[in-house]
Amino acid sequence: MIEIVARPEIEPKTPLAERLRQVRRSLGDVERDEFANLVRISKNTLAHYERGERTPDADVLRHYSERCNVDMNWLITGDGEPFQVRGAEGQLRAIGSSDLDHPNFVRLPVFSDVQASAGPGAVPISERANNVIAFDRKFLRDQGGNPERCSIIFARGTSMKPTIPDGSILVVDHSQRDVAHGCIYVFNVCDQLLVKRARWRMDGRLELVSDNLDENYPVETFGPDAVDELRVVGRVVYFCRTP
């Protein structure tokens, strides 16, 4: 009998490579292809960066900082704290371990296995949180969210571009299930997750609309009799994307 053993990961050759790998693992140890989409590089390029075989340029480091809330100074030098949160005025600042238990911050569960599709529906893979990310409570309230009822999932697909690019991190408020016209929600449609903009019609039907006008994404329409097909997971109150 032949035993198949997984090939071990190559240890990083440089401190920068170790920090790059630490970022991905801190977000729930997401798969390389998923994380590569998030920072706008290929899976193979990410592997080279994390092994220290290549050095990322300034644009790649900026994507890490903006899309993963990573402190740029820590990423480059290793000094300070790795992650950032938005403070009461909305500015980014470094987050330390002491912040996690501070009453001004809330730990949001990260479901890195769960993807809300901005395209064809994505089937939920897991409902167990892989990690937590601390957010300032006031910042979430300023976005219209309930800090105690929010979680983080990932968007996949291009139907919500340019508003929500592929690979964006979504903060979803699960307490907001009464659908408001024009807002963006995560819907469960026949056990598939979709992130769409809600639009009410005059006849009382609900339309799930894509923001991408360059591609011919269909509008899905639901009437009062479709209650068994459509469930509101929550409203998207914040998302991380490249400006």
C-alpha cells in the first residue's frame, strides 16, 4: 500500500516572506489561489513571494495594506503591530493584542470558507469561523451596522464590479434582514449565496440586481410566493477593496 503524504511547505527565506505568509494565515489560512485574487496577483507569484524567491513591488505591498488592513511599516520593517483597524474618525491605525479585549472593539468572526458570489451562486462550504478581526464599534455603527451581529465573509465573481471587486472582504450585518431598496445584501437562494443590490418593483416583487453594466448579468425576480427559495443573510455594511 502506498501512502500519499502532503508535500510540506518550504520555509520562507527572508523575514519579509515570513510576514507575507503570516498575513494570509492570520486571515484564516485561506488557500493561496483565494488570497492571490484578493491582492491581485497570481497563485504562483504569491508562492514565490511567501518563499522569499521574489520580492513584491510597491503596488503589491499597497494591496496588502489596503485590502487586508495590514500596517505598511510592519510589512516592510517588521516593527510595530501587523494589523490595522479604523478608529472612531475612520482613519487606519495599527491594532495590538491588547485592543482585542478593549471595550471599544468587537471581534468579528471570519468565515474564510464562505463566499458570497458576485456571479453564479456559491454554495456555502462551512459555517465555522476560521479567525477573528477586531473592528472599532463606532466605525461599524457609523456604517449603519450592529457590531454585535456582524461577521466577515468573502466575495467571489465580477457581477458587482466596480462597487465590489472579486475577492473583496465583506462585513455583513445579520440583524438587517428587512430588505431596503437600493442596499446591498447577501442572499441565500436555494442554498447558494449571492451578493446583490436589492430593488423593489411597484408590483411588490423583489429584484436582485448586479452593478456590473458591462456584462449581461440577469436580474433575478422574486415574488411573495418565493419565500422558500430566498433568504436574507444580512446587509453588507462595509467592504475592503482597492480604490
